[in-house]
Amino acid sequence: MRRIKLMIVGRPSYLPGAVLKAWDEAGIDLQGPVAAADLAAALVGTRPDGAVIDVEYDAPTLLGIMEIFDTFAVPALFASAGPHSMDGFSFSADRTAMNTIVHQLLGSRYNTLQ
């Protein structure tokens, strides 16, 4: 099965080594983190299956990021960093959180860690 490719938009600390390793072991290649200002250039020549966006950006920046992903027809969602999120998506090494993000972006036919 082909590896899933996700683009990560956020500050450098949004993708710590342990999270990168966990997603890699799940068969998912993470590109980034890409800064919001560099997103359009980062999408040229690449075709990610989906994207995870750091929810800590301000509202106008988040809207601009979504417009770019919409233009490139890349499904995207916002997630907070870390293992616990009161509501919404959590971008972490937690297997349940990983599966939730992948299923939301790509549909239930994609399986990650069981």
C-alpha cells in the first residue's frame, strides 16, 4: 500500500521528533512543518493527500491557509498540538488521535495503526 503524505502547517515546535517518528511508523510521511507564509511555494510540485494546520494561527491566517488548500484541492483540518484537546483534533503521537485525523481527511478506507 502507498504511504500517505500529509503536509503540516505550523511553527517548528508543532512537529517534535517523537510525533514525526510515530506517524512515520504508521506509514504516513509528514512534510513540514511549513510556515503559513511559505505554503503556496511549498505546494508547487508536490501533491499531499491532506494537511494538518496548527490552530494557533490567527483567524485571517487560518482562512488564507484554507483558501490555498482549497485552490489545490487538498483536504485540510485544524488541530491543536499535544495529546489532549478539549474539542477538535489533536496532533500528537497518540494512535487514536492519528487515526481520527487520517479518517477525517481521507475517509475510513485508510487505516493507520490498529
